[in-house]
Amino acid sequence: MARLSVTTAWNETVAFVKAEARLLFPLAFMLIALPAAVLRAIVPTPQPGELPPAGLWIAWVVVTMILALIGNLAISYLAIRAGASVREALVQAVRRGAVLLAAALLVGCAAVALILLVTMILGIAFAGASLGSGGTPGPAQLRSMTLAFILLVLPVVIYFAARLAMMTPVAAAERAGPFSIISRSWRLTAGHALKLVGLLLIIGAVSLVLQIAVESIFGIAFRVTAGPAEPGSISAIAILLALAALNTVVAVYAGSLLAKVYAQLSTSGT
């Protein structure tokens, strides 16, 4: 089993991003952050308690996901293959994009099956409790069911996310099929689940805090100078661009860090 030092991976990430910033940040902005910002801008505002009405924006969801997948693959390839050009990284990302997408769909189907199973079990359990009390589930029971669902599913999701965190680097660096990408990530992360769970939680927490800070600070500043952040207004667009800039930085550092972790784990030849 290969040794994993998150500190070493982080130091290598900082050095890599510093050296290749002029390539990485435009790549991440154009393929990951900007499409996501456009999506947020075009999604209709739903009525309270309802989903956004269907429209052409749904097609942009698919485009955004594909572009983000290609962008993350390209960042991983650049972080793993020293001296590679952006053109080489994009060519590799396009070639391997469909394979990684297939692997992600397999994982997604398994996740949906797990969620449905847990929901069914909890529904039966709480339905029995409500029938025993002679009525339908009340607000308190629904809150209890939601809490039980979170407590049961969330730890499993986080664990599997850690074990499958190497899927993108594997797809970028190796010639593996969808099932092989999943199994390879599982083997590479064996024995390192706790470290990787901690790493993913830190990345998620830092990203969330920074996003809240950007929305608060820039939101107030733009509202004061340019008016309310109504859809399509200068304030709304400026806030979206500020968030896109933040997401660019997060995508570059998170993608590069996971690629550097992969580089460590793959040295054992497992």
C-alpha cells in the first residue's frame, strides 16, 4: 500500500498551480466556472415550494456537466503529466470524457438505488408508526424521517465519495474502461479512506465558507453601487462573475490536489 501525505500533495499542488497559473485558470474559468454561472443566470426563478419550469435551460444543464467533466479531466492531466500542453490535455479530456461519464453514470445509478432503498425502508418504518397511532405522519414524524435519512445516507455517501475520488485522475492518466475506472479508484484509496474523507470535507467546507463570504461581501457592495440584484441586472451579473472567479480557483486547486494525491497512490503499482 502506497503512503499518502496530504501535506506533500498540497505543497506540490501549490507549486504546480503557481508555475502553470496562466494555463490553468483560463481553462477552469471557460470550461467549469463560466458555464455554471450562465446556468445560474438562465434558470427561471421558481414559485415557492415548486421546481423551475421546464425550458431550454435544461439542455444547458447537460452542456455544463459535459464541459465541467472535460475541464476537470484536463486539469488532472496537466497536474499528472509534467510539461503537457493545454492542447494535449484537452485532446485527452475529450477522448476520455465519454468513458468517465459512463463510470459516473454507473456510480449515480448505484447511488439512486441506495437512496430509494433507504427511503423505502424508512417509509415502511414510519408508516407503521403512523398507522399504529391511527393517523398519517405528522410534521414531527416527517422531520424525524428526514433526519434519519440524512444520518443513514450521508456517511455512506461521504465514504464512497472518498473511495471514488480518484476516478477523474484515473480516467485522465490511464486507459481504463468505466468499470475499471471505478475498481481502480477503489483499490488506490484502500487504507486511506479516513484521510480522503477529511480532505473532501475540508475542500467542501472551505468552498462553502468562501462562497458565502463572496456572496455576502460582493453582494452588499454591488447592491449599494449598482442597485438590487434582480435577474439580469448589473448587480446580479457582477455577483455571478465574482462567484465564477471563486469557483475557478476552487476547481483548479481541488482538481490539482486530487491529481497529486493520485500520483502518490499510483506509485505503488496497485
